[in-house]
Amino acid sequence: LANARTLLGATMRAIIANFDTPEDLESVESFVLSRKKELAGQMPDISEGIQKLKKNIQWYQINGQNLSDWLAKWSTSHASGHRQ
């Protein structure tokens, strides 16, 4: 039973790792709150996943526009065969 709990927690953490928006965060937190009793043994893994999701959202809010601008510039320069 302990291995099943560990596997479930690791699976939850892996699933959460694929999310990246504030809406995803809201959905995950809502899901966890609605099943708090059933997920109690998985909370360390779930909390770790949620914290990583929050950091990813924060990183994107800070750096997303710069990254998009850089990718657009790179794409334009490589599409025309020029390198800068």
C-alpha cells in the first residue's frame, strides 16, 4: 500500500509538471481541495508539483515576452537564410 501511495503521488507530480497557466493552477488546487481526504498521503508530492507550477508561471510572467520576441527575431532571421 505504501508503494501505491508513492506511485500515486509521483504520478500526480508528473501530471502537474505538464501544466503551465494560472488556469491550470486554479484547476489543480480546486481538484486537490475537493479530494483533500483521499489525497492526504500524497500531499508532499502534490505540494511539490504545485510549487513548481507556481514558479513556472512566475518565470513565464517575467520572461515570456522577451522569449517570444527573441524567438520571433530568430525565426525571421533564419527563415530568410541570414544569421545575426
